[in-house]
Amino acid sequence: MIQVVEAQAKAKNIVISSGNTTDNGGVNCCAKAYEVVKSGGDTLDAVIAGVNIVELDPNDTSVGYGGLPNEDGVVELDASCIHGPTRRGGAVGAIRGCKTPSKIAKLVLTETDHMMLVGEGASRFARMWGYPEEDLLTERSRLAWRMWKREMRDPNGHTNWESQTDAPPASRKIGSLKKEYPEYEEGLLAWAYEVAIHPPHGTINCIALNEKGEMSAVTTTSGMAWKIAGRLGDSPILGGGLFLDQDVGGAGSTGRGEENIRVCGAHTIVENMRHGMSPKESVLDCLTRVARNFDNDQKRLAAVDLQFYALRKDGEYAGGSLWGPPPNGRGGSRMAVCSDGQPSRLVDTVFLLERKA
Ligand code: GLY
């Protein structure tokens, strides 16, 4: 099977990423990365330049600047990257005060013989390379954190110290929120309440291939909202939120990192492709492993939001989510892609499970 894949492989210029629809982030990311690849730039420089757009966008509350903070109200970011031609990787975890953790992960890769720096050491490393300490909270993310703190007063309140996935599902009327937060408009309050009771995981993953068959990939995130300080998700874990072997392809993930780490998702998908599965089959197999960890109990899986993305060395790609598009509008996903001859765009992904009405 490996020989078959190699015989068919014909590299082309292509970039894929997670959808990140806020401000068209995924589409803009792929367009930027593609531009770098097309002009002959290095594939790692390309994917980092692409995700930097989303990291610096204060409106994307799952990545970089403006990302939702930890339970102390402090933004802690995770990122990892792999450079296919040199087979090197770098990662940072729980880094503070730096808007573009993907650039620091790249510095770990290029400037050290380590693979991962975390916490205070990672933040100091960024300062040493000239990245000033910056406040990453925006008014929007600060409001959401304040609202989450208030909801924690619920007598049945969930905390991160319990083994559950969601905050209390108490429903609040927008009018009562408006009384407590009179200075904010209703749409913003509704969004803040939603993320307070359903902590999102967000993230962007981006993978590039060029005509020479060179590949690189990056994943960057602010991680799970309201996490315990120091919590690392899957994004900085090479093999979890990101893996790439340019002899085969690359893979990455967005969504609930805890469930991805349990199946070493990105590594599993690349190894599936190595042994002959298509990108789509590889992603669906990985999602099947996640479901199995819940004994395929759809009630317990209902709270899990998880997506995988895969790009094979011949340019074939796929994205897949645990849940398909639901009647109530939550879950399901699209991905972005930019390839020779076509503009950067959103395309549908496959899914494992279907939500019932
Ligand atoms: N996938 C991002 C996280 O769970 O931190």
C-alpha cells in the first residue's frame, strides 16, 4: 500500500486549514500561506505567516490576542510547528504576554536543541527574542471571563476541578444579564453567556505542501476557556494537535484537546495514511477511536467538539468532525483550502455522528 501511495504521489502547491470563520480567518490564513508557497518561500514560513493573521485578530477568541483566558483571567497560549524538510519540530505551552506563539514555537525549532518550552521559561524565551510583554485580554474576552466568574456562583456550579466537560447549563434571560452588565449591547452579552456556560476550545491548524514535495504545519490556540492555569491542550503536543512526515503527509486538530490527546490524533492520522488509508478514511478512523473511548455513548459524546484535518503528500486532503451539522446550529465544521488555480475558500468536511433534532 505504501508503494501505491508513493507511485501516485505528485506534489502541488496547496494549503489547508481549519475553518475559523471569524473575520474569514481560515480563508485569509490559507490565502496568505499559499502566496508565500507560490512565490517560492519556505513552507514553514508560509503556514506561520498564515496563522499570524488569526493570532493577531482580536475578534477570534480562540487563538492568540483576544483569546479567552484561564480561570484567573490570564491568557495562556499554546502552539507547535513541524518543518518537513528538516524533520524538526518546536512547541510552546502556556506562554503568556505574546500575541504570536507560533513564532516562538518556530524559534524553539530553529534556535534551540529542545522541542518544547512551557510557562515562565517560554515567556522569558520570547522576551529574549525581542517580543515585548503585552496584555492579550480584550474588552470582549474580559467580559466573557467576568460572566463566567459570575456563573460559577450557581449553587450547582461546575468547576474545572471536576471531571466534566461543561460549565453549568443554567439558562439566563438576556434581560437579567442586561441589568448586571448595562454597559454592553445584547448581542455581545448573549455571546459572552454562551461561551461562559459552554467553554470553547477553538484553535487554528494549517498545513502546506509545495511542488517540490516539501511540507510544514502549525497549530496555535488559546486553549480551553477558563482552564486551570498551566493546562496544556493538544495543540503544543507533537503527535496530538499536530504531526507531519513529508514522506506521507500531515495532520492537525481543533476542538477538545483532552479527547485528542487520548488517541494521539495527528500521529494516528499520519500513520493511517502511511498504511494506505485515504485522508478521509484516516480522519474518520481517528474519530471512531474517540467515540470508542466513550463506549460510543452519544449522550456523553454530545459535549465533545473535535475536528481533524489531513493533507497527504500528493495534495489529497480531508477534514472531519465528530458531529455533523445539527438542527440547533452547534457543532459541525468547514475547513479552508487554497490550491493551484482556485481561490482560497471554505469547503465541507465529513463527520462521524449526526445530531438528532
Ligand atoms: N484544541 C485546543 C485545546 O484543547 O486546547
